[in-house]
Amino acid sequence: MNSLNQPIVYLKGVGDKKSEVLNTELDIFTINDLLNHYPYRYIDKSKFYRIEELHSHTNIYVQCKGKIISKQILGENKSKRLVCELTDNTGTISLVWFNNIKYFQTMIEIDKVYIVFGKPTLFNLQINMSHPEITLAEKSNIWNQIPFMPMYNSTDKCKKNGLDSRGIEKLCKTAIDNYINEIQETLPDYIREKLQLIDKQSAIKQIHFPNNAEEIKQATRRLKFEEIFFMQIFLLQIYNHNSKNRGYLIPKVGNLFNTFYHYHLPFPLTNAQKRVIKEIRGDFLTGKQMNRLLQGDVGSGKTITALLIMLLAIDNGFQCCLMAPTEILAQQHYNTIQKLLADMPIEVRLLTGSTKVSARKELLPHIAQGNVHILIGTHALCEDTVVFKKLGLAIIDEQHRFGVEQRAKLWKKSLIPPHVLVMTATPIPRTLAMTVYGDLDLSVIDELPVGRKPIKTIHFYKKDSIKINQFIRAEIAKGRQILVVYPLIEESEKLTLSNLIDGYEEFKQTFPEPTYHVSFVHGKMSAEEKDTEMLKFKQGEVHILLATTVIEVGIDVPNASVMVVVNAERFGLSQLHQLRGRVGRGGEQSYCVLITDYQLSNDARKRIEAMVNINNGFELADVDLRLRGPGDLSGTQQSGILHFKLLNIIEDERIIVTARELAKNILHDDPNLAQPQNALLNTQIEQLKTYKKNYYQIG
Ligand code: ADP
Ligand code: MG
């Protein structure tokens, strides 16, 4: 066994207790795991911040030098603390200790110059640093031993067991001193030479203990490349494998498609919609299975595009299914598509979790006999009892809520895997798409139907309720309808509801019957109740509809021209954008009104600003990624696909593109990585496969 794979307890300085904490808190089980626990940043110990600079450097670690001008003990009991003021020529900050007060009180001397190191925070407009490291300036030569001090992620429990950042640093030092020579190279020489990447041993050593900034840069570049490169090879191999899958030929453009296209299409298609249909038609002619992602901003018209593609498949004797993430959305697809196909000989049916047993019993044989042409539903479609006669095309709407496993399940419903189209309204920046959906082809509807006026987004504070109500009143007077969305309060469903009901009472008072009709829908209502209310709204009987986020995805009411989001600060950017997309579908000027508390966190303020200034979903997605980091993207996180230690999906676009291109070239020449120069690669990929098997359909 490679000694790097030894349990971490074998490392000098790690006893049973520390070993356990490393296991449970940091997922570090082996010496190798520890070496792969990279610092998340470095402190440049040669730099001193001026105190006046600290206002713009809160919450990061900094080092300052100054004179202590006062020290006193404040507060009682729990809030008892030692407060010392430190000053340089540019300002003064308070250093605060809640623990070991006695020690620091004796140790710190007034009028002496100290070097302090810690995280400044802003409190009551005053800069504080709590529990800084502090050393007399005259002794600081010890302090500066390493030019760049690595900072490691750690947890409270770690810290209690001597594994704060410094504790981990010590262990890493021991590990590197003793095991560095055991680390194996993972990249073939020819790749390292080509891209001028440093070797693995140096990279690991430098990422922990760099001697200068250049070493950090080189180590990071090498390790980042490795993170994305293997992933790309892996995804491309799946892609190549899948594109060898035999797929149904769907050659003919038949009667159904033509009739619908020429006589029933309610509006001309946009060029983007036409292009996408063409791309997919291309896939249908290859005899290979299609695996395609269709991206299109909210309101770009994915549904009708999907329908036309389904008609092509039905024309060629196939059945289709359309899977939506929620009951209400499946229902809506069903209604829309039924209505569009009203005069055509096509059997459209709905199957969801709430389909009654008796109805299900009636339905299933029809599916199995091939009488149902389009089956619409939720993940209920994946159940084993749902058997098709000849499923040719599976369309998945709003895929980010489905796991890739579900995609795979649908595949198995047919002798030859059906063509798969995944539709998403979450615009994904290019780099991200390349990374997460590297196994899919990509189509984009990058154009909204003509005549849409850009939605105006307005930000109000709660206290502006008079202005808000004036605005709503004016819109209703113009014949428009208003949607009001309340956030889901995760801690408590009860709170969510009572929020909504309180709002309902308020609205009813402000907008009294009989002039105004106010109603609401929420997740606790039965599907029928929801439908009744939605229908009333669609038909214009209700002026103001309050809802929890159940209406977030997909709901389509062209006459609704105002979307009011209450506590908008509680929503994520992409969710806000989705909500905004619910209006602006008619030809009228539409509005999105974001209501927030007066006090906003920095990030919340940035989100609201972005919403007010940016209408384009792709641009917003970029901002979103920047604000949140990719790990947070719904769906992608749980799948672990985006779990990179160093790589930053946005900033490292160049590395990602380089890695993808190189991976393509290598696989082009050596698809199975069988050539000797690629032996190292093959080993790495095999390891990756065992990790990720569950997330991908691997043949
Ligand atoms: P999404 O892409 O968000 O799923 P939908 O498919 O729900 O969008 O379409 C949004 C609205 O735009 C629907 O009311 C639909 O009928 C309408 N629509 C779709 N395509 C066009 C088009 N080419 N011209 C005009 N309206 C369109
Ligand atoms: Mg949709």
C-alpha cells in the first residue's frame, strides 16, 4: 500500500482524538487527504495595513502595526471583555478579548508598539478586532519566519482540539517533511511540458508552504488544471460513449407537424426557436441517441418548441413524455398542450403523484398499448409501472431539480434509449455549462418573442407601502392583474403561511370588495383548490393573487403585468429572475416590484441592484455565480459535480477551455486512453469513475 493512504492517525502529532476530529469534521482520513486539504488563502506577512485602510478590508485577515494607547476591562459576566485601543498615524481600532482576559491584560503594555494580526469587523461604525494574535514589534523577527502564512479551513470542534489553522499547518508541515517523496505524478510529461505545469510534488509543497507569490501562482495553476482536466476527460468519454448509442431514426416531417405548424400555431416562431428545432431535427436523422440541453430564458417559449419536436416524433410512430418538476407545472403543461392540440388527433394524458389509483389503472394500459401519444407528468413518470410501447422522446423541463439518475431511469423505458431533451430556464454561463453538462449537446433560445417590452424592476422598502399601493391601484385601473409572492420560510411552514395570510388580510383591507378581488394559493392547498384559484386568476376574476413560491416556475398568465415580491431579500437571484419572468408575457409594460426591509445585508443589496439593472438572464446568472460561488447552484451542489477545491468556474474560464480542448484532442487520438503515454491518465479516470458513477449514466 502506498503510505500516503495510511490512516491519518499514523502521522506524528495525530492521536486518536485528533484523528477522529479530522475524520468527522474535515473528511480527512488519510495522510493524502490532509495533503489535499489546501489552504484557502495566505497571509502576506510582509505587508502591514494602515488602520485607515481597514474599513474596506473587513472580514479578511490583516496585519497592522501600532501603539497601544489604552486598555480596560468592560462589561460583566458573559460580556466581560478586555478592550485595548491600538493606533497608528492613520486611525485607531479596538482590540477585544473575551477569553484569557487576565493573561492579555498583564501581557499587553500601554505605549508599546505591537504587531497585531486578525480579522477586522465593523461594529457600530467602529473597527474592532477580536482575539487578534499580538506580538511586540521588537520581537517580530520570529513572526516573519514564513513569508506567506497558509490559512486552513477548520471548525469549532477542530479548534477545541488544537486543530485551528495553525494546528493544521503544523500537521501539514510534518506530512510534507515525511511523505513528499511518496506523492506520485498524475499528469503525463508531455502534457506538463506542453502547458508548462510544475510537477505534482512541487505543487503540493508550494500550495502549502510557498516561498513567494509566484510559487503560489504556479502551484495553483497546476492543481486547478488537474481538477478540471480529469473531469473533462471523464465527461467527454461519457459523451463519446453516449453518442455511440444507437438511437431511433425520426426521419419524416409528417402530417401532424405540418398541420400544426401551418394551421394551429398561434404565433410565428422566433428565429431562435426555429434554429433549435432544426438542430434537434438534425439529431433525429443520425440514428444516434440525442442528449441535448435546451437553455432558454424564462418566457423564451420552450414549451411550444418542445411540442413541435414531440409532433415530429409522433409523426414517426413514437410516443413522447414530458416531465416537469412540480405538480402545478405538469398540470399547466398539460392544459397548454391540450388546448393547442384541441383539434388534432393526438392523445395527451397527465400522470402525477396525485393521479387517483382508479385513473391510473385506466391510464397505464393505454400507455403500454401506445394509445397515449404524449404523456405529461411529474417524476411519477419514472415509476416502474409506467411502461411505454415505443417511447421515442423524453423531454425534461427545469432539469436542475432532477438528478441525473432520473434522466437515466427514463432511458430504460425503451429498448433503444429514447432521445432526451433537457430544458432549463436557469441560464447557465458557458463555462459552467461546459463543466456541469459536458456530457450533453447544447442548444440555446437566445431571443424573446417579438413585442415583449422589457420588464421594469422597481425596489421599494416595506415602509413605502403607500407608494406601493398607489402603484398597484393604478395598474389594476388599467385592467392589469397583480401577482404577489411571499418567501418560503424554511424554518417554519407555519410562519410562511401566516405571512401569506397576514398579507391577505392587509390587501383585503387596502383593496376592498366589491371593486377588488384578492385571493391566494399556497402549497398546503389541494391540487384542486389551487387549480380553482389559478383558473379564476387566469380568467381575470381575481385582481390580486397572493402566493408562496409554488408559482415560481412556469406559471403563465399573460394579463398579469405586475409581480410583487415580498421580502425579496430572502430570495436568490435566479429565483427572483424566474419570478420576474412570470409577468411581461402580454404586450403591456410589465413591472417587477421588489419589496425589502430597510436593513439589507451587502449581498442582498447587490442582488436587488442587479435585478433592477439587469434584465438578461445570462448576465444575471454570471452575477449570481460571482456573488454565491458555483457550489451553491441548486442541483449541482448535491450532485457534487462542482466540487472543486481550487478552481473558480468564473475566473478560471481560460483553464477550463484549455483543459477541455486538450481533453478533446487526446480522446480523439486515443479514445480509450490505451496508449502508453496516457497510462497515467487512464488510472486517474478510472478512479474518478468509481466516485461519480452514481451521477452519470455510464455504459
Ligand atoms: P418558457 O420558455 O419560460 O417555458 P413558455 O413556453 O411558457 O416560456 O412561453 C412563454 C409565453 O410566450 C407563452 O405564453 C407562449 O405562448 C408565448 N410564446 C412562445 N413562443 C412565442 C412566439 N414565438 N411568439 C409569441 N409568443 C410566444
Ligand atoms: Mg417553461
